[in-house]
Amino acid sequence: MDNFVFYNPTKIIFGIDTENQVGEEVARYSKKILFVYGGGSIKRTGLYDRIVASLRKSQVEFIELPGVKPNPRLSLVREGIKICRDNQLDFILAVGGGSTIDTAKAIAIGVPYDGDVWDFYSKNVAPQAALPVGTVLTIPAAGSESSDSSVITNEEGWYKRGVGSELIYPKFSILNPKIASTIPKNHVAAGVADIMAHLMERYFTNTKNVELTDRLIESTMKTVINHAPVVIRDPDNYEAWSQLMWSGTVAHNNLFSTGRVGDWASHNIEHELSGIYDVAHGAGLAVVFPAWMKYVYKHDLNRFVQFAVRVWNVEEDFFNPEKTALEGIKKLEEFFISIGLGVYLEDLGIQDDRLEEMADKATNSNQRKLGNFVKLDKNDVYSILKLAKRG
Amino acid sequence: MDNFVFYNPTKIIFGIDTENQVGEEVARYSKKILFVYGGGSIKRTGLYDRIVASLRKSQVEFIELPGVKPNPRLSLVREGIKICRDNQLDFILAVGGGSTIDTAKAIAIGVPYDGDVWDFYSKNVAPQAALPVGTVLTIPAAGSESSDSSVITNEEGWYKRGVGSELIYPKFSILNPKIASTIPKNHVAAGVADIMAHLMERYFTNTKNVELTDRLIESTMKTVINHAPVVIRDPDNYEAWSQLMWSGTVAHNNLFSTGRVGDWASHNIEHELSGIYDVAHGAGLAVVFPAWMKYVYKHDLNRFVQFAVRVWNVEEDFFNPEKTALEGIKKLEEFFISIGLGVYLEDLGIQDDRLEEMADKATNSNQRKLGNFVKLDKNDVYSILKLAKRG
């Protein structure tokens, strides 16, 4: 187990009707805010009206910034920064999923910064200050509601890059699982893959003596595996949604990273898929992760056996660990397929003409290696993308 | 699953040599502090010297308040409050275990309060302000290093009572598992029982649909069960200590209470034991908890079967759930005995002449009921204490 610092000050307000507390929570910080959201879905479901009513009740003024898209764009971030500066707004409220929250976080570090906000994402420049951010989560997936990270796509070249900083932990996040019941099934499924990926990125580690976090991660995977099919089948099942939504947050609040080194190669590889093809991040992960596993499992067969047995209830073949390990990977694929996801590039409409380009971009022309469990160069990434092809 | 708010802003700094960061961390808050600790053990081990060196290096002045005892006393809290007021100290550093940290928290809420600090513990008065507290933990047990609670004993009448408030989350807690290696084995064992009790108090609930937190608690119990015997046998095993120490914190940081109602009757009953007989809190819990289980298990046999199977690897007798449940309770007793704890009142030197008095005190003369899993009146508590007698 490694030395670590764990600090996560986000206040989580969880449960039925909790969105009606948003005005009160915001008012602790500001009376004049930027209100960021995506498209019309929050208006159709009535969530927008409830948020506005709660803000008005607490005399919070707001300027709206709608239009956040999946794989959120740098241009909208810049627009948000300008609005905040022009109107002296000093708090960002995000109502939506990971893209909306990541946009809010980017605006939050961009406003007090003299340079270009993209510096934080592209140049290893660390933010020194940030406006406070609050969130109302609509879909369990990205975990951004209590994470210290933000991922933004720069349309000039379609680079998708991330930043991490303690400064961008949301001050509060409101989670009402009931709100999730109106999400289209394919978005739910992609969100589930994202949650699983956050858990697996942390799980596959070379750090020794990590029983506690191993088991905590396995527990959360099992809970996700048990409840995801329920919400897909029965979107009005509040109890299943509540298990899934809280799992999504816990998966990514960094408790499960304590004392261990995560991998994150699959995330980096996927960013090239969604950056270039604009597929949903979770849908991309459902394709990349099994391919990554098939490429690296021999590096630590025992860990893949543990994954198969403890997470997927695979009956261990004590004389053939490789068979057991591969059975676990197969179970993961079957799970993704069972909730409506594809596990091959072709399922995302991606042909093989740009695989090398993606491998090149992901590794900065073979200048950086990806991952920690196994360090991957450009050729490795290319091989993984080939493994992600059907047949 | 119930609605909940989860907020835990304590910064955890974990690992080898981390105590040398204490000066730097304290200096973010204050340059003139109260330094609370217990007896001579931190001097014998050299920890005291390292703390003092780190404080001096960061130009932090301090006044010492040594002398914290297990089941920490109100009189010392009052002394600490007076020292802080007389010398304008505005930060409390606790170096020790739960008793030292709870003393620091009590001083922290006492200093800015006009009335008597015991009001918070005895009269349902909520603290409105608190000095910041930081800790260097020496023994995994109480979980006070990242909890919102403090338990103090009033020597006038030997009442042991607790308070909970967001204001008393430590600002930081430093955990170096290496420091724990010099603790006497009986203290270690009592600490382990306390950790298990924190997990079990949360586990035994009537709240439905709590799979995630059920599994997270089970994971932590399994980790404690696997590593406690190792540190008892081999106190220099850093990796085992690190698993146990981090488990002790995670067990009590309230993540595992999210969306569910805990029980806490065993804690309340035990407080009368350690209040009157001054036994170690954990040693008392090892006696009370199995007796409580034997008294209540029929209330939700399924939960006790799950506990037996998932935590203790009991092979389920599908035709006799009661046998499976009782086997789980027996495994818990065997575990406590294996690490050197007694599971009967006689093992603590407690005879049966004051059982009724304790039942009476614990229930405020039958004016309050204890617990949530099963609500216990004075007679129930008396019956549980009788069950805690040998044979």
C-alpha cells in the first residue's frame, strides 16, 4: 500500500425531492450565478422549472448557459468564462451529467485565470484559483459530481483532454435518483459502462497489499452489475436507481484510489474514439476495456482470476487460471451486451481506417506511454484497437 | 434506501513518515496551539520529539496538555478550555487515539461557548462554533480521526455521553501505520473490537435496499478480520497495519451510514460498562455485541444469515437459517477470543451486582429506548447484560 492523501469535501445531498434545496445551497455562496445545462431534456421533465423556482425562492439571480453537448466543447467553456467576467458572476451551477459538470468546472478555473483555459488541459499548468461550483446530477455515470477532474474537447483538432485539481471539487452535489428515470436507455447503458470503467481503472493495479480497496471496489462493481439491468428494464424503480446512482459517485470520489496506483489507459484510448467519432464516452469504454483486458491479462493472471471469481462469480478452475481469467472478461462483455451496449468498434460505426491515427494521437506520436498496470506505447495501443474489432 | 446528506471534509494524510508534515499542516490554521496527548508512550517512542520538531520548524508555538486517559474525563476538557482562553490558543492538535482526539474536540467546542461544555453532551444543545482540530493518530480504533463525534466521561456520576456535529470533523488527520507497531497487544485487540463494532452498528439495520453499503461494510469487516491477527502476531508488519488502520477510519467516516439507519444500542450499553468499571471501550464492546446479537437475531434472521455467510464464510444451511445465523455469531466470538479478548462480563472482572443499575442508567431510568434495529427498554438491556454472563 502506498502513502496517500485523501480529501473530498463535496457535500452530497441525496434522495427524493432534494433538487428543491438547490437555491438554499447556492445562496450560501452567491446571489448571482451562471446556470449551465445541456439541451431541452431538463425543460421537458420539469426539472428546469423546479431549479428556477428554488433559485428564485432564495433570491439567487442567474444567467443561463445552455447547449452543453456530450464530449463538451472548449468553445462553450470560453463563452461561459466571458459571461461570468462580463457580469461578475461568482458561482457556477451545473444541472446535468458529466459533460455539464465538467464544463462548469472548466469555466470555474478559467474565470480567475489570465491565460487561456486550455492551458490547464494541454500544458500541465495547474489552476491556482477557481470559482465555487455546485451540481444537480441527472445521470449516474461520470462521477464528476464529487471528483476533482474535468475533461473537455477542443474542437480545433478534436483533442479531448483532462485536468485534475482539488479546487474543482463541487461544493455540493444534489442527487435525486428519481430524476434519472427519464434518461434514454442507451445513455443509461453508457453511463453504467463509465461507472464500471472508473472502478476497473482503479482495480487493475500493480500495488501490493490493497485488500481493503480491492474489496470495496468489488462490492461496488457487484452492486452496479445487479442493479443496472433493473433500471434498464424498469426505469421507475427508485430503489435500483438509488443503488446505481450512489455507486456511480462512490466509484469516482477517490476513496477507492487510496494507497494504490490506477491504470487509466482505457480512458485515454477511449478519449481518441469519442474525440474523433463523437461517440458516447461510456459506449467507447465498453469497446476499449475488454480489448485492453485481453491484451494485458497475462501481466497479472492472479488479479484477473480474483476479478472473475469475486466480481462475476465465475467458478474457479484451480488447474487453469487462464481459463478462469478469460471467463471473467467474457462475463464483462456479456454484461455490457445485456444492457444494450456493443463491445466492438463496428458497433460504434467505427471502421479500421483511422486506428493508427488514434494510436498516434493517444500517445502524442509515441512520445508518452499510457497506463500503469502495463505501460503501453503506440504499437500496444494500435494492437488493442485491433483487438476491439469484431472477429 | 433513505435520503441522506454526506459530508466529510477531513483531509487524510496516510503513510510512512507523514507525522513530519504536522507543522506544515497546522501552520495553515494557526501559529499558537494547544497540544493534547495522553501519557508517556509518545515520548518513549520518539513520536513526541518528531511532532515537536515539525511544529518548531513551521514556527508553531504550543502549550501542552498531557494526561488524557482512556474514557477521557470532563475535568481535563475544562482545563484545556481554560488554557486556550487564557492564552488565546485557536487550534487544538491531538496526538493519540480516540480518547485524545475526543478530548480535543470537546475543548474545540467548549472554548467559544458561553455555557458549560457538558451541555453539549447532556442537554441536546448543539455547538454553534468550534476551534479547528488536527490529529496524529496512534491507534486504529475509535475512528474519531475523521468522525463528527466526541465521547466524554463526566466523573461526577460517571456518565459517559457523546455529541455529534459537523463542526468537529478534524481539518486533517495524519495516519502513519508504523506508529501503531508499539501499542500493547491488549489495546490493539480492544481497538479491533471497536472497529468491528462501528461496522456492525451500521450493518444491523431495518432499512431496505442497501446493497451497496451492506457490501462495503462486509468488505471492511473481512479486511479487519484478515489483518487483525497478523498485527497481533507480528506488530512490525507495516502492510497489515496499513490495512487495519485505514479500515478503522473508513469504518467510521459515515460513508457506510449513507441512506440507512444504524443501531448503536451496543455502544450505549457499553458506555455504562466503561463508565462505571473504566474498562477499555473496545473490550466492553467485545462482551456486549455478541450478547446483543443473541438477544435480537430473530428480528431479522436473513440479515444474520447474510452476515454469517458473507463476512464469516459460514457454509449456509439452506434448511436451517437459524443455525447459520448462530454460527456467524459464534465466529464473531471466536474471532474476539483469538485476538485475546474476553466475551463475557467476568472476563472484564464485572460481577452481576450492578447489572440492573447499568440497565437503568443506560435507559435514563427506562425513559429512553436504545437502538433502532430493535428498540430496547430497561428490561431488554438487563436481559442482554445477563446474556453477557458466562454460562
